[in-house]
Amino acid sequence: MRTISFSAGAPWRDDAMLAALYVSQALPMGLAWFGLPPWLRAQDVGLEVIGAMMLAVLPWALKFLWAAPVERYCMRRGCRPAISAAQLAAALAYGLLAFVDVAAAPFLGIALLVLLNGLCATQDVATDRYAILRRGAAGAARVNTSRFAGFTIGMLAGGSGLLVTAPHFGWAVFMLACAAWMLGMAVAARRLREPAALSRGDAPAPSRASLRAFLAGRPLALRLLGIAVVFRCAHAIGDGMLKAFWVDHGVTLDQVAALTTLNFTLFGLVGAPLGAWLVARRQASAGSVAVICGGVTALLLGALGLVAHLGIGIRTLPSWDWLYVALPAVQAIVDGASSLAFFTLFMRWSVGTQPGTDFSLFLCAESLGGIVIASLAGLVAANLGYGLHFISGAGLTLLAMLYVWRTLRLIPTIPAGASSGQPSAEASHAVA
């Protein structure tokens, strides 16, 4: 059977295949995050149950716990069997969901969604290992462009797709369509060519991956993870409170959903490609793009806080209420560019013998950091008000970018290849 390899001959096909794999992985996340809350609310399901639906995405924050065993399997059997097996199991889970009335049995639905997200998070480890081994540090920006595009399309398909199609064709048809997509991707994944594992010097690549190997010989390992925790500080501080601000000032829930979809689309399909273009420029490095765009994101959040605190568009100059749509939209684009650059750094730092495990640690650190920061945002907004909350969030984000900048300046001093997953000399200079 003919295989598809990531080569310079057909880059568009390579990018499309990776993006399609990421679409598959994002479908259940979009279903739980965007689609099911309004779907269940329309069927008079209680808010407590709808809130519990967010537990369905928890595997994405915890996948580092099983990333190393998954990678060890990939080392023995290859990435292709792991990806195909996850797709087939997800297709079965979607098939089961087709026959579950989630409104009548919400906790059974939550259990199946946890399983689905767990399977897709597991596949993500194998997919990232595959992409990093095939593309290396030089292709990190391009891989992450496919990742952002795929996840954006998958999230919207799982969320907005349910809300648009299910009222006309039914819940079961939508779930079976998702199952069919997973089956198709399981077949497509069988056509991938296994990448060769990286090794250090003339030594063979190790047969085991572990979380300990991420820390071993990496003087700045915890500081690098710290970057992952704080780099989206502005988003974590502002996103949830922005939606609450909109609702408190008369924006309807349908309008909030539309604005959220708009900003998410701008983030993944406009901002991320912009970030990839900036990183590809010879004059710019991923580190400089990440920090500069992160700082601009903070300034935009601060500007939003200032106009909210002054009451512009609310108490004074009511015709300027468009600022509360325009500023978050521009922030979403810049945040997308910044996030693409940061993910490029994380992928470059993960190049080595266990890239799936190392990259998973960065992604989980980002998820857990966002959860903690967002959980504190409500307390700050309740005590300071929306305007001062956004302004203080901008200040904290600027401090976070200062921390990132100081850490990036130290990276070239790390010995290249000191341990599994250690940044290479090429990657170190790329972020200097």
C-alpha cells in the first residue's frame, strides 16, 4: 500500500493530513465546550449539570500523566497504530453517543465525552510525536499552523456544527456523522509513513520515555514550563470576564455565542497564520514574535479595561460601544499570532527522543495555568470591577512577558542535546 510521507514534494498534502488529524482531536472538545451547553439548556437541563459538562475536557489538562506510556508504545509499534486505534475507539464512542439521550441521562453523556476527549488527547501525543519527528525544529511553525487551523475547525464543527445540524437532522445523525469522520481518518492514518526516531550522537534512541527524562539534564526545565503556564495570561484573565461584561451590559446570549465564535475564528484562522508568517521572516525569531505579540495583547486588554473603567460607550459616548467588540477581536488576532509563536518554541524545545511526552507537558502546563488564572479572575473582577480587572490583568501579562524574555535570553547557554528532548543548538539560536 502506498504511503504518504512528509516531504518537500507535496507540502500542501502534508499540512492537510496533519490538520485533518487535529480536526478529529478537537471535535469532542468543541462538542463539550461550545455545543452541548446551549443544546442542553434549550432542553431545560439545569445549570449545575451544564457546568459539570466542562469536566469532559479535563483529559486535555491531565494527559501528561499517560503521555510517556503512549510514547513508549509508539517507540515499539509506531505512531500509526496508536493514531488509528484512537480514531477507531473514538468512532465507537460516537456511535454509542448516538443512542444516548444526553438531556435525560446527562452523566452518561459526560462519561462518554470524557472517554472521547481522553482518546483524542491520547491520539494527540502520538500525532505530535509523529509531526515533530517528521518536521523537526525547522518545521515547528508550519506544524503549529496546521494544528491551530485543525483545532479551530474541529472545535467549531463540534460546537456550532451540533447547533446548526442537530435541530434539523437530529442528535443521532450528527453523532454518526462524527463516527464516520473518525472511521475515515483511521483509514487515512494507516497510510502515514513512520518517522525515524531521533538519537543523540551515535547512541541509539532510548526505548523508554518518561516524565523524569524531561527534567534530567535540563537546567531551565521548570522555567520553560513556567513560560507555558503564564504565556496566555491575558486570555485567561480576560476571556470569561469579557463574556460576563457583555451579558451585564445587555448583550444577548445568542450575540455572545456569535461574538465568541468570531473571536475564536480570528484567533485560529487569522492570528495563527499571521504568527507563522512573522516567525518565517528572517528578521524575526519565534521568541521575539511571542514576546512582542504577547505585550501587544496585554496593551489591548489594558485599553479595553480603560474604556470600560471610564464608561466610554456605556455612560458616555454611547455610539462608541463598538469598542467592546473591536478591541477583543483585534486582541484575538494578536493572541493567535503570539500563541503560534509560543507553540513553535514549545515544539522546538520538544525535539528529541520523546517529543510527544515533552510537548504534552508544555500543553498541559498551559491548560492547568489557564484554569488556575481564570478561576481567580472572577474574584478580582468582583472586587475591582471589570475595568480595573482588565487593567490589572494587562499589567500581570506584561510582567509575564518580562519573565518570558529573561528566560529566553538564558536558553542559548543550555548545552545542546544534554538530554532527551533537549533544545538543539539550532532551536536555541532560533529563539535568541
